[in-house]
Amino acid sequence: MNELNQHRKHSSGPAFPEGIQPPVARQIPVELSMHGHTRIDPFFWMKDRDNPAVIDYLKAENDYLKAITGHTDAFQEALFSEMRARIKEDDSSVPYFLNGYFYYTRYEEGQEYPIYARRFETMESDEEIILNVNELAEGQSYTSVGGVSVSNDARLLAFSVDHVGRRIYTIRFKNLETGAFLEDEIPDVTGNLSWAADNATIFYSKQDPQTLRSYQIYRHRLGSNPAANALVFQEDDETFTTYVKRTKSRAYIMLVSYSTVSTEYRFIPADKPTATPELLQARARHHEYFADHFGDHFYIRTNHEAQNFRLMRVPVAAPGMANWEEIIPHRPDVLLEGIDIFARYLVLSEVQNGLPVIRIREWESGAEHYMAFDEPAYLAYTTTNLAFDTPVLRYGYTSLTTPNSIYEYNMETRAHTLLKQQEVRGDFSRENYVTERHFATAADGTRIPVSLVYRKGLRKNGQNPLLQYGYGSYGYSMPPTFSSARLSLLDRGFAFAIAHVRGGEEMGRAWYEQGKLENKMNTFTDFIAVSEYLIAQRFTNPSQLYAMGGSAGGLLVGAVMNLRPDLYNGIVAQVPFVDVVTTMLDDSIPLTTGEYDEWGNPNDPHFYEIMLAYSPYDQVSAQAYPHLLVTSGLHDSQVQYWEPTKWVARLRERNTSENVILLNTNMDAGHGGASGRFQRLCEVAMEYAFLLELEGIRS
């Protein structure tokens, strides 16, 4: 692949076979009335996963996908092999040191799952495997390990495992001295866990069996009956979720409750696990705070009177807000995203002008400096930093052209040391690719950041295929990170762009606020503005422009497809959240009540109208839609399988074009798709083959 586009073999159009009819979705009209408005949903019946007709229909959709795309099977296999060949299969993470051991994760050649291992005091010591996930996965169609935690004395391992994909875990324990698994097992939990300091007590969170909202914190003592575990805390507000974690100092167990707009912390001394949790600061609507511990103080990142957050500290003995002391003031143009505390240094993770920066401040003198990064679009982030009394900061760096890299930075000498860079096998060279940062202008004049990558030699003549990706919800930013799999598109002439639309947090907290609730439409029109910009800048044209988004990003591309179907030749919607109004009216569905502050509560007629105006399922109309590939997971706990299934059925009913609309449901997985590292590539290969087929690229 030394020459750009050498794989491109254009035809007059995609070679999808003709005459194959999609499955016909049975229609049983159901009236859904709210606020004097009635919607007719003929596919509401698909919600019953226990109905054999539902399973038969999903299988029929998968069969139809196979019939339509079967001619690309060999190409998919070639793409899979190509992407897999770039991966160093016998790879390992950078070790970190804790309580006398170096811990790391590694993979063996041909194995799907990680091996958790450690070495005593030095990396030259004999390896001790503490958990081989490949063994756990034997005979299972799906395996996901959640929390993995070692006790203070390094003798016991606690971990959680899910074999369905619905994020319902079982906590198990292993004696690391004997290698034997303990009899203690705690089923039907979230997977979140934390050891106390006594090496015998573990805290964990448990979800409601219906909604899957994590709402309880329990305490388990090894050897006791899990059915008799003590309930430590229960979160009764259905808009809140709770979890447990341990501070970096290891001195406290934190019980955290959070909603979209509010947080609340309680704490227990780690060496007194039966103590009553003490409240740090009572919750207040629109107050989010995040606490860590060092010495005699809690350090608190808060948005109280500080939209972009500021840093405070407070004595552990008197933690209420009245005693909070400001350490880092609020700045309207800089988002304080996180902190790392060291004995002599404070490290601040910030976002300025849409780019991450790392700021180092010396506690004693107050002197500070910023670490410098020279690419136009990148991600820099602090990673595992467990030691306090050290001048060394460990951080990660990646960009659209730079594989993920782990560095150590000496905060005294300012020297960077590369510990490990993701190895990309084959003929990859980052010098063969170009990354750029642009700004598109939205209808209201807002400048929308765009991160772009393509292979050198691409001509900006308006005749290039381009895949545009976006998300834009929950304040989650979409960083411009490296993907070795994506090279299979770039090397075939595709450009790739990330639209950093409002609803994320790339440009600060206000960026998020401008893309939620009443302002949600900005997310979709920003994405369209980026598409129009890329066309105007002659990177592509509507017949070669493609869009992709997953989960809430699936909502994004679904809404965009209704608003401007003419802008795109094809769209990939991964586990898309598309039946917004119906889902948000059903408080028995996982995530619903906790997301009222993100989307609005449609029981309120004001938000009902707002959500109805952009809900992709409700806004499907008789128009010419682009080619569409939709993915779903039968056991998805975040976007229920029936949303994409109903959406596809309605689109087929109303689409006026001859373009294909395809649905692939993974019958053995949930929101994240297949669980193995190579199994996931099969799904990527399917999506890429779909896009490449639309370009007439078949090798």
C-alpha cells in the first residue's frame, strides 16, 4: 500500500444484489398518547424479547444482511486479516508499582483476552499470573471482566465477570498464594468494587434488577454469606446513580452519588470499614464536585460558582463547603478537567481552545509551567500515578497519526522519557499521514472544531471519500486518537474527520450546555455545518461523504439523516439511541430516569415537544435516505435492541430511494459488541466493507 488509492476500483455504484427482499416487519399499531398528542407505533411489539416472533425477526434481518453483503465476505476476511496483522498480538502494558509488585496486563499470540500478571519488586522476578481471562472465557460466547483489584497485603484478588453482555456481573475472589478461587461469589452486581484496608472486606455496588440503575453500596466480609451482606448506602433518588472507589492515598473509601447535574460524596476510613459513612458536602442541583485526598485535606474540583470548575481544599475533619479554600480559581476560557496530587507537585489537566494541556504547579513556590505538544490535534492525558513522593508523572499521548504512547515526565528536569508506543506492524509510518485541525462555522456563527486525517497524496479536488464521525452528548469529548484499524480506510483513499459538535466538552463546559436539553438541536446542525464545510473545502462531495456514530452518536447521525439525507451517500449507526421519546417515557428501562437532565423529561410537555422534534424514529418521513448499516446487541443494557430494530423497519417503510437499509444484531453481546479483541475487528471489517462497497472499492 505504498501509493494512495491503489486499491480503488470504482464501479458505477455498489454491487449489492438486486431482487432480494428484506423481511417484512409485522405491524400491530399501538397508540401512544401524551399531552394531547398521539403517536402511532406499529412496531411497539418488538419490545418483547421473550416473544419468539421477535427473535425470528432479528434472525431474518441478519439473514437479509448476509444475503445483501455476502459477496463482500472475502473482502471482509481480507480486511480483518489486514487489521489483525497490524496488531502486536503478544503485547503488554507498561507496568506500574503498588505494594511491592509491578502489575501489568499482557496478551498472548492468538488469544482474545488479557492476562493480568505481576512481578515481585523487580521486573526481573518470575512472573505471577493473577488472572487469565482466556480461561474464564472458555465455553462462553461473551466474556467481560469489570473491576480487578488486589488487597492491600497483595494476597487476594477480587474481580467481576459478565458472560452475557448486559453488564450484570458476578464478583469472584482468588487466593494469589495458592491460585485457588474462594467459595465467596456475589452475583447480579455492577462490577464496581473496592477493597478496605483490612484485606478481608470489600465494598461493591448493586443495581436495580429492572432498570439496572446502580443504587446500593454493600459491604462483604470474606467467608460470610453474601446474602447477609450489609447495606451501607442506598440512593433513593431515581435520577442518581452510585458507585464506590478508593482515594489515591488509599486512606478512604468514597461512596459517590451522581446525576447529570449533581454529585454527592460520603467517605469511610479504609481501615475502619464498618464505620458509618460521613457526608462530605450535601448535594445541590447543578453542583458537581469531585474529591480526592492528601494529608489532612480533601481536594475538590467543583463547578460551584465556576462553570469550568475550580479547585478547592478542605480539612477532612470539617469537610463542609463553608470551610472550602480556593487553590486554583475559575477561568472562563479554560476547563479544569482533572487533577493529580503529588507530595511536591499539583498536576492540572485542562482544556484550552479545544485542546488538552497539562499544567504543573509546585506546591511550595507556586511556580508552574505547561507541558508542550506540537501536533495540531491530539490527546494528552495523565495515566496511572499511584506514588505521591516522586517528581515523575506518567502520561499518555496520541493523535490521529501517532499511536498511543506512554511517557514519564520529570517535573523537576522537564525531561520526557518514552516508555512504550503502540506497535503497528507492517509498513506503517506516521510520516505517510497528515493531520489537520479546522473550524467550521455553524448557522449561529459558532466555530466548530474539526479534526482531520488522511494519507499524504490526497488531492483536495472534491473527489475523495470521507468518513465523518461525531458524538456530542453527556459532555463527553471525542478526542482525535489513533486507530490502526482506520488505516484500512485511509490507505484506500478515505479521509477521516471528527466533528467536535456541541454537547461534548471540547471547548469547555459551556460547549456541553449548548448541546443539551433545549439546545440539543445544535448538536445536529453543528454536524451538518461540518459536512458542508468539508464539501466547501473540497475534501469530498455529497456522493462520497459518509457519517458514523454510536449510541448517542447514533442519535446524532439518525437525526442528521432526517434533516439532510442529501448530504451523505451512506451512514453507519452503531447501537443507535433513536426512539428517544418512547424510551424516555418508560422509567423501567435502564438509564431513563438518570438522563432527564441530559435530554429532558417528556412527561413535561415542553420537553416532549423538543424531543419529538429531533427523535430519529419519530421524524422518519417519506424521503430518499442514504445507504444505511445499523448495528445492535440483543443484550444491550444502554440502548435496547428494539430501538434500532424498529427504526430500520420504519425507514424501510418510508424510504423513497433504492438504497439499502441493513440491520445487524449481535445475538450474543451488548452495547460494546463482541468481547474479544479480534472478534471486535470482525464487526469493524463489516462496517468498512460496507463503506468501501459504496465507493466501489473491493480490494
